[in-house]
Amino acid sequence: MPTIWFCLIAVMIAAYVVLDGFDLGAGVIHFWVAKDDAERQLVIRSIGPVWDGNEVWLIAAGGTLYFAFPALYASSFSGFYLPLMIVLWLLILRGIAVEFRGHLTAAVWLKFWDVVFAGSSLLLAVFYGAALGNVVRGVPLNEQGYFFEALWTNFRLGQNTGILDWYTIIVGVAALATLALHGALWVGLKTDGPVQARSRSLARRLWWITLALTILVTVVTFSIQPEVPANLTTHPWGYVFPAIALFGLASMWWFMRCQNDFKSFFASCIYITGMLTSVVFGLYPLVLPASTNPAYSLTIQNAKAGEYGLRIGLVWWIIGMALVMGYTIHVYRSFAGKVSADAGEKGY
Amino acid sequence: MLESLTVHRLHFAYTITYHYLFPQLTMGLALLIVILKTLALRTGDEHYDQAARFWAHIFGINFAMGVVTGIPMEFQFGTNWAQFSRAAGGVIGQTLAMEGVFSFFLESSFLGLFLFGEKRLGPRAHWWSAVLVFVGSWLSGYLIVATDAWMQYPVAYRLSTHGEIQLASFWGLLLNPWAIWQYAHNMSGAVITGSFVMASIGAFYLLTKQFQDHAKTFVRVGVIVGLAASLFQLFPTGDAQGRMLAEHQPVTLAAMEGLFATQQGAPIAIIGQPDLQNKRLDNPLQVPHVLSFLTYRRWMSEVKGLDAFPQQDWPDNIPLLYYSYHVMVGLGTIFIAILLLAAWKLRSGTLYASRGVLWALMLSLPFPYIANTAGWMTAEFGRQPWLIYGLMRTAQGVSPQVSSGNVWFTLIGFMGLYTVLSILFLFLVYRVIEHGPREP
């Protein structure tokens, strides 16, 4: 039962990263692909109707983590206190920038909202990557299962780590490149004209950066977290996850060459899902490794909630998710197609 | 220097109090918009659609504020109250996760359609999108109230061998009797806020002689719905909550009422200041026997005072609890008085010209917010010193590794950010009100 929940939460987090990832990525590349106000409005409108629904996945994943693995939720949220609060502030600022851009339309304010939107998106992408890096590297858990990390200490690995060290910064930058690429493919898919042309050419350059960083992160991760190669050696079928990621990355390159925007965006979704599932497979059954003493690590067994709660939860979770699939498809259909400069929808 | 527990409590109190200013209007307006859309559908009168569109603008801005200030709430259980989350997450994580899975997806999907899809959807489908937004927001309210109700009156759990609190009955948690009364009381409080906001803006338009047709609709709907909700707030929901308190949290009831000594035929205090040094109510204005009657339906029944309980179980801020409760009840009584007068004038057809009553309605806008806030303060101060009543003390629930310096840092950060949000919110809503219910 805890294994099922481990997988379901991994799926929810992957869904969040794939969905909110493209609107974060659109924010990161905002100033590169859109050169004047009309073009920037186009970028914002391409994510306008969907970005807040994408963020609901974060809430739903957080809530599900809370009830399925309370000890993990308690330990990681209090240990990552500062970065989480900063993430919250960035999410709030970014939400304001997207929503209020259409209301306060004097030229100075437009510039201001654009900078807030792009800056908060960029920092969020880096922070998410760094958070993932922290989970993989391990945190200084004490005997009671709690820890607290400062934002940075000496940027080295070891017992006294901060949120940011050289490893987590590399993962953060890799996440930034991946999500920027993902966002560029989305904007290319949803727009046409010069914005589309710039997005496509930016995506081609970002692909090479993402490739280089993927190799780097993989090599470094294998050396600092022995659990990952060990899991792959004992369960070789797990190579299917990195294979999915590689397949996504390769097919992305191919579809970008064919200028097939939809398929290259879809390939990027596959790549991100493959990378995240590789990580969680590599750590299983750990959910939060301890850098202090391996015995203090949180696993699915010592972090799980009661058996009855997990079983009853599965029933409502399946019903709820079936409904969510329904609405999500409904909304994406209603807002399908390209956004153009003269469409009559007000508000974005 | 405050100890770190106090700063953690301030952090949660500040962020939740600010957050709840928005959902109460969201939930109240959601119902009122459904009423307007239903009137539009039944009468086929464009007038009601225009009215609904005007309120949808305010609803959209208010909803966005509720979302961005609500996300931090779910995180704070883990960031600031880690020991509580670890022990009780298996129970209250259920209701919080269900809120995400059932309500938020529903609301966010259909709100987009409701706000931007009126032309595309047609009248009947647009009415449905309004109804689903209403259902989503009211469901969300239930799941949050059920979470709080479990902390007030824990049911449906068992203790594991490691001291964790595990869920024992899913329906027991969802159908907690405390949750049902608290929900009814809370939702009618939200409807009161929505009704007063609607009536108040209507009164403003009437007094300034703008948009008079719509203004009359706003005042009429606001007064009728608001009166029904205000009466429901007093009886049966408020009364039932008082009697649940008497049964399950008698020490809280004594502290709320400022009743220091156990007595038969206990009086109810209208005004007075709790004096903890001398254990009495200073300058009291009391009505004899009424507390006994309200609590047990007998004029001479005995009501336990604070002296009947060990001091370590007393709520830790009795004066604030006492004042919150009295502010809530006092304002609730004033609402009933104003709305009865307005409804009487409405029946006799003179309301739209009664400048005095219109002024009262217009100026009353902030008070339902204060009453709702005071009500929640009563519930949460009343629960102290317990985090989960009878099971876990507040001091045992805090995050052990998060120092007060870090909590001050984020509390100050939230204060700054929320100040900016308040300015933007007021500015945008003001513009909508100034533009009024007309086509752009």
C-alpha cells in the first residue's frame, strides 16, 4: 500500500512539473522570445487560462503527501522552511503579475509586471531544481527525523549542508534549462509569427544545453548518491525510466527538426517525466535520505500513515482523479488553438 | 523577546486571518451569483445577467486573492507545526488532500469558463458553470471546517503504538457532528458578508444616484438573503454551537462568558471586562439567569465557571477570547436589527428612498468581516491550550528545528507582501465599483 502511494505521489508531482513547468518556462524565456508589448501579451495569454489550474496540482500533491506520508511532510516542510516560504512568495508575486498585467496597463506597469513575471519564474525553476537536488543528496536528519537547512553554508557537501551547494546549484541550473526548453516549445506551439520563430530557434539552442546538463547531472548524481546506481544494479528493469528520458530527449530533437511543435512539446513532457521517475526509482524505498546516519533516513515504511487511511484514501483519490481528468480535458479543449493578437477574450 | 511558540502562533494567526477575509466573500457571493443567474434564466431578463456579470468581476479578483493567500496555509501545517502534522497528518491530511482533489480542480476549471466563456457557452451551460463554482467553493469550506472541527472535537481516530493518531473511520471524520453545526454557522456567516457587500454597494449607488435599477436589485437581494442568514446564524446554528461547547469544552464556555464562579441561574454578561487578577468581571452589565437558560433550557440550572477547572486547562488568553465572542454576538445582533428594519421598509415600498437606512447599509460593509473574524478567533482561542482538544497541547505541535528568528523573517515577509496585495485589491475593486454594472 505505501508503494502504491509512493507511485501516485510521484505521478502527481510529475504532472505538476510537466504542467506548471511549461508556464514557468514561458516566464523564463519571456524577454527572449517577445520583443514588444503586444508580443509579451501573447506569451502571457498563451498560459493565461491554464496556469492557475496547473498550480492546483502542487496543492493536490502537497495534500496527498500530507495524508499518505505525514512524517515526510512534517520533516521536509519544516526542514526546507526558508526555501518553501520563498517559493510561496514567488508564486504569489508571479500570480499577481500574470493576473494584474491586464488591469494596470500603463507602460511603466507593463514593464514592471513583465520583469516580476520573468524573474519569479526563473527563480522558481532554479529553486525546484535545487529542492530535488536536496532530496537526492540527502539532508542532515536527526534521530527524531527532523532537520533544518540554512539557505547556504559553505557550498560544500557533507554534514553541514545548506539548501544551495555546488551539487544542488547544478541541479537547479539543469532544471532551469529543462523548463525553459519546455516553455519555449509550449510558446512555439501556441503562437505564430515572430514569437513562434524565436521560440523555435531558442528551443533548438536550449536543447543542446539541456543535453549537456543532463549528462553532467547524471554523472554527478551517480557519484554522490550511491543508492541510485545500487538500485539500478539490483533491479535492472529500472533502466526503463532513464531510457524513457533518453527517448524523450532524442525524439524532441527529431520533431524540432521537422518543426512539429505539438510532438516536440509532447516529447519534452516525456523527457521530464522520464527524468523524475528515474530519480524516484533510484531512491526507492527512501523518500528522504539522511546525510548524517543512514539509519535516520525516512523511508516509505517509517513515514507512512495508518493502513486504513491509506486504503480508504485510494478509493476517493481514484474517484477524484477521474473527475479531474474530465475537467482538465474539458478546459484545454475549450481554450485549444493558437492565441492571436486580436482575439476578443478580455482579461489576459 | 517572545518565545518561539508565540511567534509560530502569530505567524499562523496572521496569515489565516488575512486569508479568510477573501473566502468568506467568495462563498457568500458564489451563492448570490447563482441566485442572480437563476433569476436571469427564469425571467429571461438581461438585467439580471448584467448584475451577475458585475459581481463576477469582483468575485474573480476576490477569488484570486483567496487562492494566493490560501496556498501558504496548506504549507504551514508542515513548515511551522511539524510535530502536529507528523502525529495527526494521517487524519487531517485526508480532509486537506480531498479539498485539493475535489474542490480546487473543480473551482479552477469552471471559474475560467464562468468568467471568460459566457458567449461561448450559452445561458444554460453558463448557469451550470456558476453552480459548479458555487459547489466547489462550498465543498472546500466543508472540508476545511471538518479539519478544524476534528481539532476541536477529535473523533474517528485510534492511537498507534508509536503514538501517531491514525484514522479509524472515514465517515466518522467527515460526519463529525461538530463539523456539521460549525459548517452551517460558518457558511451562513459567509452569506452575511456577501449579502452586506451586495446591499452596501447597492445602497452606495442609490445614494449617489447611479445605476439605480441594478442598485435596487442589489439592495433587495442583499437584504432578503442577509436577513435569512442572520437569523439562521443566531438560531439554530449559534445556539447549537453554544450547547456543544457546554458539553465538550465547558471551560471554553466559562471563559467566553467571563464566568469565573460556578453558579445556579448564571447570568449572561452584555458588557464587562474580565479581571484575571481578582477573578471577576469588572463593571458588569448582566442579565440574570439567561446563560443557564440558553445552555440547559432551565432558568436555575448550574453552569460551571472557570473555578471548576484546573488553571492549566484554561484558555491562555481569556480577555481576547471574551472580547472576540462578545464582538461577534454584538455585531450579529446589530445585523439582525438593521436588516429587520430594511426588510420592513422594503415590504412597505419605501426602502429605496429611506436615506437613513441606506446610509446604515452602506456603512455596515466592514462589520460582517469583523464579526466573522471574531467568530473564528473565538473558536481558536477557545480551543487553547490544546492544539487537538484533549489530545495534544499547542506547545507540543510546533516545528522543533525552526527558530524564532526564521519565523520572524517570514512573518515580516508575509506582512509586507500582504500589504502590497491589499493595496492592489482595493484599487482593482474600487475601479470595478466605479465602472458599475454596465457594459464596457
